[in-house]
Amino acid sequence: MKIVDVSIFEGRNIYSHKKCIRMDLDLEGYCETPSNKIEGFNERLLELLPELKTHRCGIDEDQGFFKRLQEGTYLAHICEHMIIALQNRIGIEIAYGKAREILGDLYYIIYQYEYKNTAIEAAKLAIDIINTLTKGLEFDLSPRLSSLEETLLSEQLGPSTLAICAEAKKRGIPVLKLGERSMFQLGYGKHAKIIEATICSETSGTAIDIACDKLLTKEVLSAQCLPVASGYKVQNSIDMLLKAEKIGYPIVVKPTYGNQGKGVFVNIQNEKQAMEAYSILTKEYQDIMIEQFITGRDFRACVVDGEIIAVAERIPPYVVGNGIRTVRQLIEVLNKDERRGRGHEKPLTKIKMDEALIAYISKSGYSLDSILPEGVKLVLKENANLSTGGTAIDCTDIICEENIEICKRVAKSIGLNICGIDICCNDISIPLTKEGAIIEVNAAPGIRMHHYPYSGKSRNVASAIVDMLCKEQIRMPIISVTGTNGKTTTTRLIAHTLSLKGYNVGMTTTGGIYIGNKCVHKGDTTGYLSAMTLLMNKEIDAAVLETARGGIIKKGLAYDLADVAVITNITEDHLGLDGINTIEDLASVKALVGEAVKDEGYVVINADDHMSKTIVGRMKSNIIFFSKDKENDLLRENINKGGYGIYPENGYIYVEKDGNAVPLGKINNIGITIKGKLKYNIENSMAACAALVGIGVDYATIRKGLTTFKSNEEQNPGRFNMYSVNGATVILDYGHNIEGYKAVLEGAKSIRHKRLIGVIGVPGDRLDSNILNVANIAGNYFNYIYIKEDEEKRGRKPGEVAGILEMGVKESGNTNYEIILNELEALEKAIDNSKPGDVIIIFFEKFEPLVKLVKTRIKNEEEIQLEATVG
């Protein structure tokens, strides 16, 4: 078995609404070999991964997968379960997976993940196990499992980040991961906030710099008459000893720019201990300081947005002797506590038996191999940070008012909106002005100790942080538009109308990414990455996303939930690509857009479209139907249930709800319908109206949007754009499939003309039958045809698509055609041979070169007329 391809889905996708990975596998000859036919395979597998016995599998029974193994199941299915089991083994709670045959030995498996790299490594491990067991060999799982755990530790999020993200998600605030670090964006657009652990986008960089410089922090706080321990920067060992004499022993030696209590040596009693600490620190740190040692207990106060949210006492890790075990053994017992993990993965951290620990316990006359006498308590670390193995006890309810005010002043003095204040005193309920001092201020305080205290009440600091970040509206309206035809025009009309409402709209289309009215990137931008561009943009406050089939299949959806989804229609297009072979497959893909809508949001569905009607049952939110027929059954049923319906009647588009029908616009005044001639744009207008109603736009603004949006190069480029050249009308349109051709040609037929001339082409990735159908349609409509090809062949040979088009034109009985493969040359020839009153339609691949040609011809014509007039 080997991996052929890997696709990672970070959001909702066609396989699952969870994050998942698709892995394509080659079973290398084992596609028809069940597990019970491979000698010893099942037994050795269950010995390695006994948790597989608990998997219910597709039959949804206790030990369902175990039964399938006994009956004999295939390796791809087994691999899927193994990947889930391996992730579970190292503490990742995921459960979803499935395996499907592609062809012969080629299978794909889908499995849920939490951490991408770990999930991929788990898959590689599962495959290595399978390959080893199929050869009848033993597999040593222990070292590989340790390696997998290391991978997890390298990418696992810290508890602070996890808590804040979880709190945001609980409130329905979308969370985006930024890059490979622990940086996340909460919300979308201009109101979005960024966090990295407990540092947020509003945290002052200057304040962070001050807090990171422990000496500068002392200086700032001292200037505000706040109680701090005196301290100095040391240049060398001699300087340290001189300043230590000035302060007076005991002292503290630590890095000037340290964090998490790393490298802190406290209660140093004499020169010898000071030199030992300094020697250890200089191996790792450049800037070292000393300060007065304050006797007392170690407290941490957490301030968020100027308020004390939590206070905890931090207790250094310690062991108590029993007269039998060594210090090392006692630490090992302590580390077996299920609450302790490596790094930040659990409420407590395992204690490292490192050089600092050895040096510290040596002060008390012990080593790791010393047997600790019964009842003797041995403190193991200089500090009480959770990251070095300490524990925390909640003290929020006992801190006195004076100390609360001192902590608030500390946060304001440094300028931090989130901070942790380290305090040393004997009793946090006694004012610091009487005893104790502030030791440090942390710009990125860990909140694990407050969420998971060893004892006492849990304090939800993450909630306070999200409260601070979300004082303003953090969500922005998102409208996602999909379908086979009409997506781009509908998207543009919605965005145009929202801009009239005062929104700075971000929009993705087949023509490019737009911020406001400015195109920031040209091209077909209807997929995941283009949507992410808008979601992460700090200028926009609304997003309208054209969401195409290809992007959904390849990467899934970038956003979590839209406010409104629009499905314009579902007809045959792109079949035979990416595993989408039937119209039903295509409908399933498009349905995802409708499923990914907020509960209180709306899905807009074309009640006249057969395939769209088949997916209605998959929608969980409100539905707005639009139809050309006021009496459409689905539309009527929805209105009768209290929902909205959009339909045309007596020359107007109406919205109806609760028996009240309101005209949204006169059809002949809707710009893109060209006085009602373009019937398909009446449908697109209804779809846009439905979306705008769903988003809560007032009817007056919708009317204004309908009348001010035109089918021109500026507002709707490439969609039935009309130009007058030499007395003929040239129409540029992106129609590229059967229904697109039909719609455009029906519209063109209603325009006064002497002859209809077509420049036709179809993308090469369409089925032969679809290309033939397009040619048949063209042959029946056009008086004369120029057959051209796209530059991008999409897997076809030069002339191949043109040959199929020629065949289809002939089948229609039309013999008035010629083949000019280059579309620019074909249009030029069509214009040259046109007569006044002709209508030329080109179904283009590339818009800009054709516009340039047409404008050049118009300019030349105007210059000739001017010369004639002057002459």
C-alpha cells in the first residue's frame, strides 16, 4: 500500500462538515484480498491497536469493526480505522472516517483530524504497519508512537489559545488559523480580531516591549509609586556580586527577557550560589539581572480590559519522602498523574529532571538518587510556574480591594489590555503597601492555571478576553452564491446593492477579487483561497462570494457559515471531472453551500429548477424560493408556512410574505434585463432580490440596486455586453455551457436584427455530448457561425473541440460556417463581414483582448466619420 495523493480540507467540504483529509491510496495488488485471508494479520493488528475492538464501524454495533475483521474486510477500510485509532491513542478525540473504491487498487480514505501534520504522520504510520503485517513481520510500535507524539507536541495549541478559540466558537464567532504558528483570527473583515495566545491585535506593541524588559517594568512601576522589588542589570560576574552586596542577600538571579519562569533562581543566599546560578544562565541568556528576594507566597493576578478576572496562588512542585524511594522515583510517581502532560497539553505539566532542578535540590543537600526521608518535603524548582511543573490554587475571592486597585494601576501604567501580574506576599488579602511586592508583569499570561486550578473555583478568563474583543460586532454578513449559470451576475448585483446600503463590499467572481469597486486580482477567483482573501481583509464589512464547483471540490468552503446562500440552478456542466460524473453528483456538491448557512439565515433556491428542488430536504435553515410562476407549488407552500417568495407578475418582481406582496422593481426598469428581453436576467434579479431580503436590506435600496446595475463593461463585464460597430451590434458573453447558450441566444433573438452571427467555442473539459449539443443549439439559432477554440485546451488536442463543434453544426443542418481557431481573429473576421443591422455574439474565453479590439474598431469608425464631416 502506498500514498498517491493527499488533500487537506480545513473547513466544511463535500465529504464532511468537519475538518478532514482525503488520502488516495494504491493497494498494490491487495484490492481483492480481505484481512482474514492474510495469515496472522488480524491477530497482530489487534495486538498493536486493541482499541480497534471498540470501533462500532458502519454497521453501528458494539465491536462492529472487530466483527468486520473476522468476516474479512479490505485494507483501505482497515487503514482508515487505524488512522483514527492512532490519533485517539495520543489523545486526539476524533471519530469520523470512511473508505471508498476509485478503481481497482485505487481507493480513497477520508478521515477527521485536529492537527494536520500529526494526522498525516498517523496515516503514514498506519500504512507502514499494514505493509509490515502483510509480509508476516512484527512491527515495533513504541518508537514510532513516540515520534508521533513529538509531532503532536510540535504543532499542538497551548491551553490559552485553545480556551479563547473555544469560547469564540461557542458564541458563533468564526475562527481562522493564520499560518503555522498559534495565531488566529476571530471574525471576518474589518471587525476581525487577531490573537496569539493571550496577546491580541489591540494589545500595544510598546506595552509588550516594556513588559518583556523586566528592568524597564520596574522603572515604570516604581515611577508610579507602585511596590516593586529593587533590581539591577548585571554586566558580568563581578558586577553581579557587587550589586548583590548593595541589595543584600538573599537575592534572585534571572534573565532580563525571560518567560514562563525559565531560568529563574530564587532565594540565593551567598556568593557561591549566585555564581553557580550565573554560570548556568550565561550558557543560554545574554541579558541577566538580579533583584531583591521577597519572602512570601507566589500569586498571579490576571487583568483583562482593566478588570481583575482571576487570582491564583502558584505552588512550586515538590515531593514528600517515604524513606524508601529516591527523589527521582518520587518525581516519576508525581509525573504519572493523569493531569500532567508534556508542554501545555494538560492542566498540569510533567516535571523535568533538568540541570536547574538538580542544582536547586542540591542546595538542600539532595540529588536525584537520594532516598528522601519519610515526611520530608523537598521543593524541586525555583519557581512555581505551571510550565515547570507547579500547581495553582484559586484565590480570586480573597484578594483585597487595595490590591485589586494596585493591579489595575499596574496594567494601566504598562499599557496592557491583558496582563498577568506576579506578586510575592504572605497574604493576598493584606495590602501590598504593608508587605510584599510586584515581581513581574507578563504581556502574554497563561490562563491555564485559572481555567484548571489544582483546587478552587475555575475562572473563565477566555470569556473575559472574548468579551473585550467583541464589544463591537465581530461578524460581517456573508452571502455565498453558487449554481451552474447566473452566479457571476447575481453576485455582482448583490454586491452593487449592498454598496448602496453603505457597505464596503468584498466580492469574488470569475472575473476577479474586488474590494469596493477596485479589482485587486484578476482571474477566476471563485475558490477557497480567493474567499480567504476577503475573510482576512481589514477593509471590508460585507462579503459576496461566487462559489464554484471546482473550488468546493478541491478545498471545501473557506468560511464557517454564511448568512445567505444562493443556488441559482443546477444543470449539466463540468461532468466527468473530479469524480463528478452525474447531475446528481453535481447537485450534491452545490448543496454544501446551502447546508453551510446559519440557523437563522436563508437559503435562496430556484423553485423552477428540477435538480435544485431535489436538495431542498438537505437545507436546515430558512428558505426563500423564487420562481417565474407565482403559483409554483414549492413557492406557495413556503409562503403559506410564513416564509418568503419572489416572483414576477404584471411586469414587476414581487416579494411576498404573510400574505403581503410588495413590488421590488418594474422589470423593464431593471438594467440587466434590457427592458425585459433577457429572461434569464429576470431570474438572476429574483435570486439577488431574495438574497438581499434574506440579509435584511430594505426594499427601497433593493429597488435602487435593480435599476442602477447595468449589463455593461463597468458593472457586469463579460455578461451580454453590447457595442455598436459599423452599424452592427457586437455582444460579448461568457456563456460556456448548454443552458448558458440557450439563455443568451433566446435573449439575442428578441433584439431587432437582420442576421444573427455567432462566434462559438466551448472549454475542452466538457463532455463530447455537451459540446455537440452546444453546436446543435448554435446551428439552429445563427445565420452564420465562426467556430473557434480556447487557448487553454484543458486536455484536448488542437482542433479537437473545433472538430466536434463542426460536427454538431452540421447535424443541425446549418452549412453557413467556417473555422477560425483564434477567437480574436474570428471576431475580427465576423466584424469585417458584418452588415448594418447584424447582431454578432461571441462566447469568449478571454474578455480583455476582445474589448480592446471592439473599442479600436469603434474609435476608427468615429475618426472616419469625423474626417468625413470635416471634409
